[in-house]
Amino acid sequence: ADDWIVWNGSSTSITTFVSPQPVEATDNAFWDQFWADTATSVQDVFALVPAAEIRAVREESPSNLATLCYKAVEKLVQGAESGCHTEKERQIVLNCCRLLTRILPYIFEDPDWRGFFWSTVPGAGRGEGDEDDENARPLAESLLLAVTDLLFCPDFTVQSHRRSTVDTAEDIHSIDSCEYIWEAGVGFAHSPQPNYIHDLNRTELLKLLLTCFSEAMYLPPSSDSSNTNPWVQFFCSTENRHALPLFTSLLNVVCAYDPVGYGIPYNHLLFSDYREPLVEEAAQVLIVTLDYDSSTSSSPTVDGTTTGTAMDDVDPPGPDNLFVNYLSRIHREEDFQFILKGVARLLSNPLVQTYLPNSAKKIQFHQELLVLFWKLCDFNKKFLFFVLKSSDVLDILVPILYFLNDARADQSRVGLMHIGVFILLLLSGERNFGVRLNKPYSVRVPMDIPVFTGTHADLLIIVFHKIITSGHQRLQPLFDCLLTIVVNVSPYLKSLSMVAANKLLHLLEAFSTTWFLFSAVQNHHLVFFLLEVFNNIIQYQFDGNSNLVYAVIRKRNVFHQLANLPTDSQSIQKGLQRKKKTPEPISRTNSQDGVSMEGSRPAAPAEPGTLKTSLVATPGIDKLTEKSQVSEDGTMRSLEPEASQLSPEGNPPVALSDGESWSGEASHSQRDRRRLSSASSSGQWTPTPDWVMSWKSKLPLQTIMRLLQVLVPQVEKICIDKGLTDESEILKFLQHGTLVGLLPVPHPILIRKYQANSGTAMWFRTYMWGVIYLRNVDPPIWYDTDVKLFEIQRV
């Protein structure tokens, strides 16, 4: 309570600033007392400086708020100049830091104040000793430069390299911060002694940086990608002399972190882990600085020279955001290995099963890690190819499938579902991903899915089936994307298990019912995707896939029904009537679910009242991907989109409040799509015979019909001859059978590759800031401020 007396009982309380009496910037006695070196924590500052009082100062005594901000920045600048050699100076720097973290969101929420930090303050010159006002730096720039200097301040945030007393202390301006990188890893081999005080101080400074960058939260979502964040733009520019060591420090701190430590059970309960808050903060600052729309990369360039050897100087200079530039130029195998191993280790952490409950530390920042992994793959193609070069990619795939399966019933985790699917879509555009999936799956991570013996491809299909048949309604817009991933990998799948083969046929059965096909304008796309999967496997991987061929033969009536789909008005109406008897979009009967894996918990819905942030709409699959054809030699060439492939309606997708509109290539109201109901009642869209004919005639059924024509009589003959009811004999026959020369000429393989676009860039921005908003609860930096980028909703 002593802190309270200093902050609130004396003349130095924040309420002093509410009075109409101006607080003079030159009143040194007042300020010395105001920054008095009482050790407070950031939580204390939040408790002692209530929101109502900050808003009162802003409305009633704006000049006092301006003075307060100016003086706090001035103190940080002085601390950076002097190098913070005394405990008192460090305490003042931390208190200024905490106070600014508290006040900034209230500056950002008021449009009239937003430009304040970008205005110049008289007397704060850029030039050495040059007091000319036209050389003055905006307050924001002075603040950012002071914080970056302080992040490499010997004995405050980094280990001093001198073993001496204060008098020969290092001059903060002469040190080469590249020698003070926080952790070994990319471009730096030396791992400094851990120092928890340094970790705590870095965390506080990074929290302030993140708060500076959060101005983005107070602007509504816009598709205009020229809308760059001025704070991030300056911070990641050549004006920041610490850009390279800071980027490297953040990346290395995240990727080197091992939450399990020395593997001693319950270790995390005995020792507070000072590294984890730093790692979380570093991950959040890193993804925000990398918020860059790569689809518009015609930006001005820098000269591309960096001091680090870790970056590749051969490539042309990249974007003027140095963090994006450095990330895109990492190229050494050992650096890629370090990053991939680190990210995989952290993503797998929640899956680490131990025999002692709660004995291993579980990290909570997997969503930030997924965004970081996405950025790495999106901005650095060499990294993407490295990931796919070995089966290490499976160490990323399995945790993603675990998160997708675990979050499928939880409406507060829709964003997590999207980013997991986005990453798999990006990976699936590369042939190597499909090839890697053939590796047998032996790691038994307890998941709420049927037990199976097979490959990683089987795991992927079984999890996707589970999401589609037992996820919540809001996931329907993701179906196109899930099936696109399966189509992309299908030509490379050597041998599906019986469980996975049955799952694929169960999906086809569910999606080809007449009421489903007729109840929304783009539902038939899902059938096209599934038929493409079967065609790819039959044409390119027939030999090892007797399980799938057998499943197709058993369910042959589904294909015959599709071929004979009625197109007259009466049948269409009758088909739609059936819907009323089928409440669930997809029946879960006969999906052969069997017993779930041992030790797994069923996917649970969100606790009522859980906070979630809204998301903007994502582009349709046709905007999200670009078709490429695989040539004989395995190379890909891009196909120009044909006019016929574009949406006949041509309307843009409708955004929803919670923004999960992922319309396929069509666009009528997504709510209808979500309820899978006919739109005719609302007078928007009704299926017509012409419409059904327009796509029914294009169903790619020839290959499957030919297969059935050849194999069904043979299988029936075996059953009659041998009186067989035993599957294994039929499977043995199918294994040795061949269709060479009997099938139509194989179609070229089509891959739908992810393509960057401003729609997804905006989606990532809202998702990322939503995660950061919800994860920063202690202290609650943005809580109850007027955020515009998303809505905060309760489940």
C-alpha cells in the first residue's frame, strides 16, 4: 500500500492531471517526485491509474495528458542516453514504460489524439546539438528509438561485456548490438548466461512496443493494403539501428525455448519460468512486425546490405520492412533446422503426454506460433522447401491436426481452425507434402478419433472427416478448403487404410443426397472435389489402394445415383422436402466410427461466456488458390482461370459479423449456406432444372463408372464361385488386379495452390490482433477500450 501513498496520496497522483491547472513540463521538483523510485509493478500501475481517470484527463485537461506523455518519453530517451547505470534510473525507466503501456490505448481510441505521437515536440531535435524545430523528431520516433536502445542496454537488458565499475561503463552509443543478441541460433553462436532480471526488463519493454503497435486495433478492417501501421513501419526501417540484432534476438528466443527444461517432472511448479513471458511477448512482437501484405510486394526496396552472414546477400533486396526482408533472406540449412525444430518442439508441447498429471509445463502461445510458421513459409520459399524436404514436416502436421480436432466443437476457436487449415492448404500445394504423408503413423497422440493402422494421410483424412461430421456449424465455410487439401495430396497417396477409405465414401454419400445438393448454390462443389480425389487415386495410385477400390465397389449405388440425379422441377422440390426430416446436415450414422483412441478426451464446446473476437470474411476458394497443372516431369505450370470457372452470380462474398464467410465460388447469403437451407423462402435463390443440368453434365464420373463396369462382375463372380462373404479374399483379388488399358486416358493432375491476396492479409491481421487482445489479460492492456478492428463477443 506504500505505492498507493506515493502514487495517489501525495501530489503526484494521476488525478493531479485532471485538474484544469496546467502541469508545467519545466517543474522539475514535481516531476522528480512523480517518477519517484518506488518499485511498482505493471499490475500496480494498472490498478492505480483507472481508465475513467485517463479519459477524464484526455477530455478535460488535454494539455496535461500531452505533457505527461512527453515527459514519460523524455525520461525513456534520457535513460537510453545515459545507459541506465543506477538502480534509480532503471526504476524510473520501468515506471515510464508501465505508465505509457497503460495510457497509449486511450490515446489510440480517440481519433483526435491519434496523430499526437506523430507531431513534433519543440526542442527535441534530430541533429546533434541542433535545436532547430524543423529537425525535430515526432514523439513516436523518439519513443521507439529509445526503447530499441534500452533493449540492448548493458546490465539492464543484456549482460555487460566489461568486468569493471560504473566509471568505465560501456557507452550505449558505441556498442555493436550484434554482439549482444539475446540467444544463440540464427546468425549468432553464443548463448548468454540466463539472467531473469534482464528477461523481466525485456518483457516490460516489449510489452510497451506491442502497445505502440496496437494502434492497428483502433482502425476498422479495410481491404486497402496501403494502410500500413506507422509505428511498425518506422520500427522496421533503416532508422532503427538495432533492427537486425533485435529481429534475430526475438526469433532465437522463441525458437530456442524449451518449456520442458531439464525434464524433471513438476519442475515448473517449483521454479517460476522467467523465460516464458519473454518468449510469449517476443512471439507477439515478431508476428506484428511481420504483418505485411505479400500480394502487393511492389514496395520500395532497401539496399539489401546487412552485417549478418545469416542473411543471403545474393537475392535482390526485399521489402522496406527490414524484419520481413531479413526473414525472407535466411538461407542456411542449420538456421532452417534450428527454426523448424524449435517451432515443432513448441507446437508439440501441448501433446506431450506424461504419466504424471500436470507434470510437464504446457505452453499457451500455439496460435502465435502458427502465425509465425505461416509467415516463415509465406515469405521464405527456401524455408518452405526445406520443411518439405524431409519427414520433419510431419512434426508440424501432427500438432496442427491435433489442434484442429480438439477445437472442432469450440466456437471461440474458429480462428485457430482457420489458420491450421490455411497452413495445410499452403503445404498441400507442393508435391513433397503429399509424398511425405505416406510415412506410417506410429506416434500415438491421444485424439478423439477412431483407432486405425496406417499412414499420416489416413490421420489427415480421418481428422478432416471428424471436423466435417461433428464440428460446429460455423465450420461449414471451411469444407471447400479441407477437401481442396485432400484433392491436392490425393495423386501421391500410395495406400489408404480401410478406415480412411470408408470415411471418404461416407462424405460422398452425405454430400450427394438430393436435399444437400439442391439446398445451396455451391454445395455441389464438394461432390466435384471428392470425385476428383477418387479419380486421382484410381488413375495414379491404383496398385496400392485396394481398400479404396473395395469401398467404391461396396458403395457403387452412390455413384449410380449421382449419374442418374433427377433434374425436373418436381424431383428438385421433393429432394428439398426431405431436408425437413434430416435435421443434421450430415448424419453420423454408418460412418463406422468405432472406438476412439485410448486416453483421448472428446472435443468440448466453449464454456459459456468465453470471450472471442470476430474475424473478417475469408476469400472464396477460387480467390484463395490458383490452379496449376503438373507436367510429366513433375514441374507445375499455372493455368489461367477460365471464364466458365468464375461464379455465375459474380457477387462479392457477404461478410458476416463473425466473419467466417468462406463462400465457395458462389456468393448468396452465407447464413443460408450455414443452415444448409434453401434460400427460396427468403426469395434469394431457388434451384432450377437448368442450374442442376449445368453442373450435372460436368460430373467427372467416367473413370469410376469404367472401373465399376470392369470390376463389379469379377468380384460378384468370385463371391458366387467361392460362396464368399469374406472381405480379405476380395481384397487379395483387387490387390493383384490391374486396370491398365481399361481406364480412360489419365487426366492431368490439377493442384490448387494458395496465392497471397489482400483478403487473407486482412484476415491474418484481425486474427492476430484478436489473439493478442485475448491473451494479454495480466495486465489487461486493451480491455474495455474502444477497439474497432474486431468485435469482442461472448460465446
